[in-house]
Amino acid sequence: MPMSQAFKERLFPIINDITEHFGTPFHIYDETGIRETGQALTRAFSGVEGFREFFAVKALPNPRILEIMKSIGFGFDCSSVTELMLSRQAGGRGEEIMFTSNNTSRREFTEADADGGCILNLDDISLIAGVPRMPDLICFRYNPGGRRTGNEIIGNPVEAKYGVSHEQITDAYRQAMARGATRFGLHTMLASNELNYEYMVQTAQMLLELIGQMGRELGITFEFINIGGGLGIPYRPEDSPLNLEAMSREITALFVRFRADNGYMPRLFTESGRYMTGPHGALVVKAINHKNIYRKYIGVDACMSALMRPGMYGAYHHIDVPGKDAGGKTEVVDVVGALCENNDKFAVQRELPKIEKGDTLVIQDTGAHGHSMGFNYNGKLRPKELLLREDGSVELIRREETPADYFATLSFEPDTLSFT
């Protein structure tokens, strides 16, 4: 199921109090659910020495969420300088941070090397010469090309802009060694929202085979492999969840076999974002309008600037209407926002309980790539974020944007380059 029953039982009895106090719209995240998922992931891979999850900051870049991840013992997966700053503010240091960027500038490399550094994960063999100071520990993002195909979301690796090709990967480590690197890891990211656990097992097997082969050729050992993120969540009620137990059991067996064959066991890293926080977040809105033309529309007080996945990808997000009996009257509607775009829809021809003006709608699974993918087209402003804490209290962890925020970048010192 999408949103867990436990999250509903914590949220729905107090949702009217929350909306009355904070107003709508808002994203709300469930601390208990996030912690339980993190603990389950750690337990699942306890058989692999030194397992660590590097939370994908891009999924939910809120300092309070990052504090929770740090307290669980997770590191941070960053792809920009701003994400590095957020992670360091949350207490991440050195090898607790994995920095994977593409088309990276010299300034960004300098920032990555500052304030305790990070694990530098290079996306391109041509970037080796552009790193101002080669760190002792270096990692490369591997793109296997035709050796493996991506899932339907991430596509075919041959067509992806990411990573070092299979033909380049060994030489990439050779060049890094020539610049002083002495410690090594290998990374890949081939799936997005993958519910077939066997795909992740194949990814781990591929990387273990590759580090065995490169290790023998180059005379080095690899400290870790990083199978990236991409663990999926069941957005639709009929979807089966990822079988974490089977996935971890089979991946652990691969690591045990690798140790028997090679005399050592590398560490295993993952970079889950959606899996960690997606089901533990919801966008809460109010119905403010009904429109009947060729279809029936329910207008709500948020738009796709607060959740762009349905409009951009046609993604499904389950919707509940708290207080409406499951066996009551239903109607088929589109749930829409006020953006001047026809794809500004949270649901299309969805059968929902009969909705009246003022009803609260809970749009599920927005804990990842919800607020973080927001934007300001049409001058729309992103909503606040709340945290349902373990003690049952609700904390404001980001205020809503205001027109002053929107206009802030128009306040600057005049600067004109004249050619007359």
C-alpha cells in the first residue's frame, strides 16, 4: 500500500487540528516511519561489514530531516554545492558525504574539498585532470552501457549522460592512481523506483565482478561498492512492495562469496532517497472549488509547483479524504490546482469519495521529490513543511514562501556593461 496504516493512524485523528493551526497546503513528514525504515534497512544488511546508507539529499533537502538521518547513522549523497552545505550543517563530515556531480566546475571541486572534504565520486574520466587536489580516496560512477539496461524510468544506460563507460573505467583508476589516489571505491546508479529486487542484486553482482577484475589488473583492492539508490515504493494500492529481505539476503551472499574468492569483503553503500522518506510524507490540501464541464474538477489550494510528479511524469499519487466513509458515495473527478497549465493535475479521472468544499485531501507519498522539485512558475509559491514527531507533536520545519522571497533576487546593486 502507499501511505502506511500506522502513519494514517498517527495523522488522521489530528489532521483537523493541524490544518486549523497551520493552514493548508503543507507537506507533512512522519518521523516515526522514517526512523523505522532506516533501522529496517540497516538490519537487513547487517551481514555486510561496514554497510552504510548515504541518504539522497535531493529527495528531501530539509535540515530537520537530515538531522534525523545523521542520528540514525547515515551519511549523505550530494550532487551540488548547496547539498554539500546542507549536509555539513547537519553534521556530515569527510567520508560521511558522497559527492556525485556531473559537468562539475573547478569551483565545485574546491568546495567539495573544503571543510573536511568528502568521498569524491567522479562522473567522467575527463574530470580527473580538473580536480585541483586528488584525494587519497577516489570513486568513479560506472555506466555499464549495453552490459545492463536500466529500468523504464531511468532508461538505457547507453543513452544516459551519467558515468564512465565500460571501456574507460579501468583506465580511469589508472589515471587517478597516477595523480596520487591510493584508496578506491566503485559506484553506479542504474535504477529509479525499482520494485524488482532482483535488479538490485544483479547490480551488486556486476560491481563485485568488476572490482575483482580491476583489482587483479591494477593490483589494488576496493574499499566499497555503492549500488546507488533507486529502491522503489508502491505508489499504487495494487503494487507489491520491494522485497527488502530477499534482496539483502541475496546481496549478502554475493559479498560472502566475494570474500571467499578474493580474501577480503568490501563495504556496501546505498543511496536511497525515495525509499527512505517517500511513503512517510503527504501533501495536505483543501478543496476550494468544483467545476463541471466535460469532466468534473475538484480545485484544491495547491498546484503542481508543490508536487510536479503527476504533471511531469503522469505519476500516480494515492489520495485519501479523511472523514469520508469508504462505503459512501463516490464520483470520478480530476483533482487540479490553479497553475496556468493543463497538466496541473494531482489525479486524472480518479474515483474518490464525494468531495465538498472545505474537505481535506491527503495526497500520499510526497516525502521524496515533492517539495524539493517545486518551482515558481506563474509566481506560485511553495508550501510549508511540517514534521510529525515521535512524541506526537507537530513542528514547522520550513515556512511557506512569500512574495518577498519571490522578489528577493530583484534586489541587487545596479551593474551595467556599456559598449558606447
